[in-house]
Amino acid sequence: MPTRSSSGCRLCGQPITTQPLTLGVLPVCNRFTRDGRVDHSWALDIVECEACRLVQLREAPPPEIVAPAVPWIRYREPEGHLDALVERLVSFRPLAGRALGTGPFEQPLLTRLAGRGLQIESLDLEEKGCGGRHPYLETWQARLNAADLAAPAASLGTFDIVSCRYLIEHTSAPVDALQALKTLLSPQGLLLIEVPDSSKFLAARDYCFLWEEHSCYFVEETLRRLAEESGYRVLALLRYPGALEDALATVLTPADGSPAAASPRGSSSLFQAYRDDFAPTRARLRGKLATLAGPDGDRIALFGIGHHAIMFANAFGVADMFALAVDDDRDKAGFFPPGFAVPVVGSDRLLAGGQITTCLFAVAPHIEGKVREKLAPLAARGVEFRSIYAALDNSIMRDHA
């Protein structure tokens, strides 16, 4: 399975010559350890294709680099829009009888389709029995290819609806993946592809959404181009709003003929601004946090230790400025987040820490209110709460009067 786009775009195949956004060699975000050592890292260069404008990693890590070393690494994806999405799917194929989910985020959708009378199946591509590693999305996405899907296609047959939610942005060969999924589709079958939309975080110049596990960063234009390059006709391209990033869902059916060649468009102003603002943003944030941390570096806490928080800390070079890394997930307790000098502790430790004066939130906006309630005693003694997310009004990235 190819993992690199140094010689060409992983969507349209054209050479990429634009200047990259270089974040440097950073720890792999899921590599929590008991001793704080960084055992896996990757050089993150983000580029935009001048021909099709897909934002992508210049070099994507192979699965063995990013496979989790602990069994509890799991992610959640949005579900609130799935009732509406199922309505649209069924409206295109009201007589559909069989549906297949191809990844770990499919069950909420499949349950809804089963409630509409469809027979449902799930594809299991997760690798088993790897000593010292616990394969997850990095392995699943790598098996979305013709060779690995041949056996499931032969044993399961074809389906009227095939769903692939929140995997295509992980794959380093998205066109190959969509072409391979055709083998699972019945004549006139529907392929549902759902990905996070990148336009909001690009516009907000929020860098914590970058991730070594996301090879591709889609917007409407590039998701449509992916469908066409892979030999599909777009029946619908749907947007479901989110506070920080929207969900993009496209309903596809196989098309006849080859896609029309697209003319090179040049680098977008959106990506240019995103790339060019990184260095000054990093310098401003480091200066601000150094002041907030105080002379002894013991005044800032970070609450919510997921991959956004870890990317924020390491990409901006501020991981050593956090006196406390706080998360109430018991699986994380005692583990060092990659690149951090302190292990994860619970909110009880934060509440007892009298020297903390600033607490940064790396939690979703709909959760932040509950966290504030939990940490109300801190607010009562003057601790300032700020978010790491650049788009939010209380972001640490914004200058407050």
C-alpha cells in the first residue's frame, strides 16, 4: 500500500511543487507511555495540490508507525445527523434490501437501516494478534484495496448500500479505496462516503486538527473530485454542521466512462494563509503561555488529553509548559501523553492544585459546559478557562482585552 505523495497528489496524481506547511518531527499522538519516552515520531509536512487543491500529508506514515501500543485507543464520530442521512439514503433506493458497513463507525447507521427493514452486515478488516500493537484505523484503512476486499466480496456478495464513514480521510490511496469498494456494490448500488470537512479549521487557522493519521483533508470540492476520479456519479453531497468541523456525506453510484480532465487551478488563498500564519501564530502562543506559566512553570493545566490536545502541545512546542495534563478517562491515568513531561491525572488533582491560574480546554464545545460545572471551584478562586480551538470566542489563540 503506497503511503507517500512526495512524487504526486494522492487524488489526481499531478506533481506537487507548492511550499509545505512544516510542523517538524512530532511524536505520534496515540503513543502514550508509562515513562514519558517518545518512541515513535513522524515528520509532518502538509501540502496542497495545485491541480485539484486537495490538502494532504506529503508523506503519510505506514501503519506500523501509528498502530497503538495500548488497547484503549478508540475514537468517536458524530451521530446526531444519522436519522436525516438515512432518510436521504433510503429515498434514493426505497427497495434496498442489504446494507454493509465497512469500518468501526458504522453500527449507529446500520442500526437505523435495520429499523427500516434492511438486512445488515459488517466488514471486519481489523488485524488480530499483533504482539505489542493494537491495530485500529491505521490498519483498517490500509485494507480498503482490491486484494483485501476480494475475499469479503466473494463470501458476502454485493449490497444495495455500502457505507464507509470516517475512514477515507485516513487512507493514503483514496482513489484505490473507492474503486475497490465497487466490488461490494450491487448494480445501481449506493456508496456512502462520510468525512470531516476541513474548511472551518483551515479558515480559523486552527492547527490542532492536523494529524499524522489523516492523510487527506477534504472540502466539498475535493470530495466531489475524489468521487469522479474513482468512477462514481455524485447523487448528493450533504453537509451536516458541527461547531468546529462539519460532516460531509456524499451518496455515490458507479458511473460509466472516465472523468473529464481538470485544469490546474493553482494553490488556494485559504491554504496559503493557513500555511503562512503558522510560524507567527506559534511564536505568539509560546510567548503568551510562557508568561502564563510563571517563573516556575507551574500555573497552566490542559484538560482533555486527546489527539487535538497532543497536536496542539507538540506542534506549537508548548508541551513542557503544562504543569498538569488532566483527563478523567481512567484508561489514561498515569500515562504520559506523547511529548509531555507530566502524566495524566484526574480532575480531582486539578481541583486540589492551588497554583494553577489558567486551564486550557481541549474538549468539544458541547461538553465544555459540563466541564466548567465540574471545575466551578477553580473559577471561584479566579482560575481562567480558555479553549485551545481557534474558532471559539474563548480561545487562547485570541487576544482578550
